[in-house]
Amino acid sequence: MEPHELAHRIARLGLEKKGKQIVLIDLRGLTGVTDFFVIISADSDPQIKAISEHITKELRNEKIHLYHKEGFQSLKWVLLDFVDVVVHIFRNETREYYGLERLWGDAKMEFVVDEQKR
């Protein structure tokens, strides 16, 4: 699966667990670390855990394996590293504090919304 497709797949999986304010940040040409960030907000620690476990499980079933994960001790910011796509799942206040969108303000951003709620 191409990185852009994977980023969209992860965004849809985040929506399935009621993730909010989902944005894909295209980092190609800006850094060699990864191609995309997917940023997802959640309202609670259990929701962060549910979103991250859902993404990991569903992608594992599709033979896409997690390279690295961080943040499960405090559940304020969970990072899932799929190499070409890095997922950041934040509590709302933690996302605002770190402001990844501001740090990567020159990158192309795509906002993902739940079409069923439109």
C-alpha cells in the first residue's frame, strides 16, 4: 500500500473509533523521517487506547506491521510508527500544547471528516 493510501486508511480507522480533527500532513520533500503524519484527537484516555489498538489490529490483519509505538504509559499522546506514516493520537489539550500543525505549517495538509456526519 502506498504511503498516501495508508494515511487515508489510518484516518478512516480513526473515524471508526470516533477520532476527531483528523489531519494528514504530507511531509514528502520536507523531511526524510517519514512521508505522512496522521494526527487524531480524542476526548479521553480510553478513547486514545481504543483508537490506537483498532488501527494496529486492523492494519496487522492487512499485513501492515507496526514498527514502533510510544505513549501507552500516560495515554496523553500515543505515537504509532508505520515507517512511511507516523500516527499521533492526542488528548485535545496535549495536541494544542505541542501544535504539530504549526511546526509543519509549510506542509500540505488534508483534513478528514466523517462523511456520515455532514
